[in-house]
Amino acid sequence: MAGGGFVSQGNGKAYPGELTSFVMVTCVVAAMGGLIFGYDIGISGGVTAMPSFLQEFFPEVYAKEQSAHLTSQYCKFDSATLTIFTSSLYLAALLSSVVASTVTRKFGRRLSMFFGGILFCAGAILNGFANAIWMLIAGRMLLGFGIGFANQSVPLYLSEMAPYKHRGALNMMFQLSITVGILFANVLNYFFAKIEGGWGWRLSLGGAVVPALIITVGALVLPDTPNSLIERGNQEEAKAKLQKIRGLNDVEDEFKDLVHASEESRKIEHPWRNLLQKKYRPQLTFAVLIPFFQQFTGINVIMFYAPVLFKTIGFGNDASLMSAVITGLVNVCATGVSIYGVDKWGRRALFMEGGAQMLISQIAVTIAIALKFGVDGNPGELPKWYAIVVVLFICVYVAAFAWSWGPLGWLVPSEIFPLEIRSAAQSVNVSVNMIFTFLIAQVFLTMLCHMKFGLFIFFAFWVVVMTVVVFFLLPETRGIPIEEMNTIWEKHWYWSKYMEKQSAFSP
């Protein structure tokens, strides 16, 4: 881009190979790891909107909801215990992501996925049979440990398996699986809430066993990536695997670059300490900023608590769950748009357009809620047309996130790290994501109670900040081989001063 230094091309090296059916199948199976994350995001909000669940585990919230005419609509779900139920998972994911980094580096991406599936399966079973708060929290912690392993390994696996020309679309299948998991969970919540006797929440929570088994079995049949095999000293097997992945025998250039990267990686005894080196400053910056910004779009406010939020703004029980199903469907469809366009339009274009669309939607939702609820939060009867308008703008917002910050928040960090720091840097990325997911899950209902409709303005401010940061500081990574990624920083108007003059793969 003229005058800005936003260089989007590498040094021109292009590896041969096309998108083979073998790669497609392995990436689809691996991407199923996103199901466990998405299912949990979708299921927790719906379960906390079920009266029978609240009555059994959170009677004070249930009592407050029944007397909602006596209090502000903004505050009726404000409960520290209820938010701990949701947010404890993300604290556990934060802790496990550090361990997952070592497992992913030393034993491969597949084993990390396998551990994730097993832990998630155990958590789902415990939650499904829970009869006390401690069982719920313990189950959520196990789910969190599983998510920490899966989110650490799956994006790396996808980026390493994909041909560089199709890396964006294949990596985004992880985000597509997350959105499918959310939609699946919302649909199940809608129907399980209607079960006589009020025990449908057990099926909702226990149903997490299904996506857990998918990724567990999938991890057993998947091949390891050539990068991971070389990293662990299996060069002959890695070359044969690379030939199968690329669908041809001539893979010498790419194989030599992978071996060279691995040799450089072995010189790094302490990847965590080396992350702080000056030459890794750009990657470390975005390993922190991208997951931070992803959470401060406000999307998890919608996805964690969609049924609760819709119920809070005046929808009935069934209506709030159905509204969550609608937003989940929009989420899946819009992610498909991103998969189609990410390698055509580029990462920066999607980031910028998504940011503008989210900002407009948040302002519209703020106005709609402010006009009807005011500061006291007592709207009286909510007209049907008004509720439809609110849902419409929320859907526009969800669509914007689903083709920008949602998938790109996982894609871009997974493709910008050199091999020698890749596992550690991905762990930083997952950890920051989970820290702020935990924070927002923990304080959202309290913030809604005190900030009221101003909460949406709070998130709109951060959307402006993140869009400006992307415009000035994030170079385009489309169409650049993953082992050549240093070239984009060397040619960037700002980051070039932190880089060595010549990348390891420049001619």
C-alpha cells in the first residue's frame, strides 16, 4: 500500500503442490476440535436460562428472576456464583495451555488433541450427572483443560498441513467447527428445555461427550504434520508425509526449508525466554493483541449469554432460546463467507470491514436498548417488532465477527510464528485469549447491571481501537509460505527496525 509500508508479499518463493483430498480429509477431521469449544460456548448460556437448572443450583438467581418486576432488567442475572460456573472453564484452559505447549512441541500435535478430547469427555460426564455445585465447577474445569489442549494444537496442525495458497481457508475450518458447535448447542438447548420434569439441562451438559469423542477418535487416526515429525527427528517419515500431502514427489525446496527451520529451532533451548528477543517483537505483540482484541469485540457477551441477554431485554423463555439459535445460524453462514474469501481478499480487508460493521451494529443496539429500557431497566411490554429489530442488529454484528475477528483471531497468530517459537507463542496466544474470555465471562453480568446499555459503547470503543491497530501495524499474510513469514516483518514500515536484515529463507 503506497506510503504505508503495508507489504503483502514475501520473497517470491512458491512451493509446488495442490490441495489434495488427503489434506482435505485430515484438516476436516482435525478442525472438529473446534466443536468442543463451540459446543461449550453455546450450551452454557442456554442452560443458565433454564428455570429448572437455576432452581436446583442457583436458587437466589431463580428467585430474583421470578420477581423481576421488582428490580432492573439489567441486574436480574447478576450473580458471582453463576458467572463462576461459566468462567471457571476458561481459567482451567489458561492453566492447561502452558502444559499443552510442551506436549505439542515434544510429542506432536496429535497427542495434544487426544488429551484435549479425553479431558473434555470426563468433564461432560461429570456435569451431566452433577447434583451439587462442586460437581458443576469440577466438570467445567475438566472441560477447560480439554479446550486448552485442543486450542493449542488444532490451529497449528491446520496451518502446518495446508498448502500455503489454501492455508487461510483450511485453518478457518477450526472456526467453522466452533460456530457449528455453538449452533448445535443452541438447537439442543431449545428442545431440551421443553422436556417434562425439567431435567433437559442434564442432556445439554452431558451432550458434550459427542464432540469430545469425535476429536478423541480423530486424533488417533490423523497423521502428524511434517513440521512436527522433523521437529522430533523423524526426517524420512516427514519427507514421505510431505510428498503424500502435496501430491507429488518433488518437495525438495519445502522439505529443506522445514529441516532448516527445525535445525534453527533445536538451537533454542528456552523458547519461552527467546520469545522476548527483539527479532520476535512483532510476533509476540500480535500473539497478545489479537486474542485480546478478539475478546473485546464483545462477541462472547452475545455467545455465552445469548439466551440470558435476550431474556434480559424482554424476550420470553422460548423466544430467548430461539433467538440464540438464529444468531448461531448466522454465525455458521458468515464463517462460510470468510472461508471463501480469506485467500482471495486477504486478512486485512476482512479485519477492516468486520470492524466497521461491528461498530455500526453496536451503536444501533445501544440506541435500541437505551430508548426502550432507559436507565432503570423497566421496559414494560416489549413490542414484537422492536424485539425483531434488536435481533436483526445483533445478527448483523455476529455476521461481521464471524467473517473477521472470529476466524482470523485463530488463523493469523497460528501462521506468523517461526517454528523455533511456534508452540510457545501459540501458548501465549491461547493463554491471553483465555485470560480475557475468563475476565469477560466473570464480570459481564455485573458490568451489565452497572453500565446498563453503556456496556455496548464500551465494546464499541475497543472495536475502533483494534481496527486502527490492524490498519497501521498488521501486514498482509495471504499467499506467503509459513516458513517465509519473516519477510513480511522485514519489509513493514514499522516492524522492520526489529528484524534482522535477512530472513533465514531469503535467497
